[in-house]
Amino acid sequence: MIDIVLTLVFSIVMLLFMVFPAMKIVEWLEKRLTIRSTWHNPLLFVITLLLSLLIGLFLRFW
């Protein structure tokens, strides 16, 4: 249980720092694929969450 809590704490801190890489990833995806403009914000949100969770897991279990 403590592993989950610590991972989420690390992930919450990294949310602010992962917005810029997520914007770059979405921009790159829009260049490579045809993505409608209605999917821009949800895709940005999901990628930001995934990146922050990955960094949180990395920080917790390294």
C-alpha cells in the first residue's frame, strides 16, 4: 500500500514538469498522423498522466 501512495506522490509532483514533453509528443503525433482537433486536449491529458506515472514509478523503484 505504501508503494502505491509513494508512487502517486512522486507522480503528482511530476505532473507540472511533464506537460511540456507531452505537448511535444502530441505535436509530433499530429504531424505524423491525422488527428482531429477535438482529440488534442484529451490526448495531451492522457500522455501527461502516463509520463508522470512512469516517472513516479521510476523514482519509487529505482
